[in-house]
Amino acid sequence: MEQAVTPWRVVQITDTHLFGDPTRRLQGMDTQASFAAVNDLVRAERESIDLILGTGDIAQDNSEEAYRLFHDEMLKLAPDMVWIPGNHDEAARMRALPFGRDANRKVVDNEHWRIILLDSSVTRNVHGFLEEEELAFLEDALSTAGKRHVLVTLHHHPIPCGSAWLDNHILRNPEPFHRLIAASSQVKVVLWGHIHQHVDKIIDGVHYLATPSTCIQFAPHQFDFKLDDKPPGYRWLNLYPDGHVETDISRVNVHLDVDLDGTGY
């Protein structure tokens, strides 16, 4: 009898915007409560998880308490987790956290896959940018992947999402990034957060994926900032040894207060 092929089971949790103070709110939403609701959903739906990817905007206030909450809760869901900074985080602070050494790894491998984690954050700016050192790291990580398939993740969107205000905050130097992706036939997935909405496109054989936030959602195809009434969620990915990818998002089915008339944050 043919043996079942086991995938690498990965879950993406993104844009949690946690506060150290549990009484604080983001556009009316209790981000700790929404984070907990998403975690409960993951626990109910995903029987086995190998790795959690936290793709930025972990903390809204850069507090150690917020980062610790994320870190500790993710390790309750899976035996391993890594994260990258978003525009609301401070990359240097995340690297310096006493409990975050393993979470700051920039490459995670198994026998058949390599996950490459990029820092697209720019200090005190909302838009993304990949510095020369980061592009050089990406090139090296691709060239040393061996026969592994590759997933590349960053916080900022590397392709336009169709909302003018969000596309002002896109990755500002996508050309060298896309050249490196196109030059590697091993890249199967490009994954990001930042835009608080679902994207699933295949471009030249590569899955380009964005994922709902665990808190507030941004309405798609808007000229100015506008919140959506869709609930928070997460993404799961099954990465198979032959390079095949299964993925989808899932959203909570609970009421969470949000100020839909908010004009920015």
C-alpha cells in the first residue's frame, strides 16, 4: 500500500497589532481578544502544525509585553515559530528581545523546503524597502537552497493590491526582488502581510499570497483608508515534498467590535 505523503504544515499569523496594555484598542477592536479568537480557531482546525510564520506588525506599541504574548502563544500552537518586523515594529528591538533569539532566524529548512524571511521594514516609515544587504541575503539564500523548494516571506506587498492608499506603502524597490524571484525556479510561494486582506494569485507559476490580519481588516480596492467588516483570520499552508502547495485562509465566526468609520491609525 502506498504511503501517504506528509507536507510541512505551516500557519501564517500576521498583523496582530498587540498592545502590552490589554485595555488599549485599535480602531475600536480589542486586538488581544481578536488574537485569542484566531488562535482558538487555529487550534480547532489544524490538527498538527510544524511552524508558525509571524509576518510583521506584531506589536502596535513595541512593548516587550506584546512581543512576549505573541511569542508564547505561538509556541502553544506549534513547536517552532519565526517572525519578521513590520512597519509598526522596531526590527532592532525584536532582535534584542531576551526570549526572541530563535524567532529571529532568517532561514528555516526542512528536507524539501526552505523558508526565507526578509526584513522590508524602514525605521519610522510605513512603506517597505529591501536594503542591499537584504537583497544580497536573498540571493545567497536562494543559491544555497540546494534542491529545496522555496517560500519567501516579507511584510510589505511586492505587487500592487489595487487600493491607492495602501499602494503608497508598497515595497518601494520591487524590481531587484522580482529579478531574483524570477531567476530561481525553486521559488514556489511569495507570502506577505501588511494589507490586512486576502490575495491569492499565481504569477509565472509562483503563488503570491496575502493574508487577513488577526484584528482589523482593510476594505479592498479603496482610494482612501477604509475598514472592512470581514472578521479576522489566518492562513494555513501545506508544503509538499514535490513542491506542490495547498493553502487557504480561515476567518473567525465571532463578533468583535470595530469602528468601521475610522479614518486611519
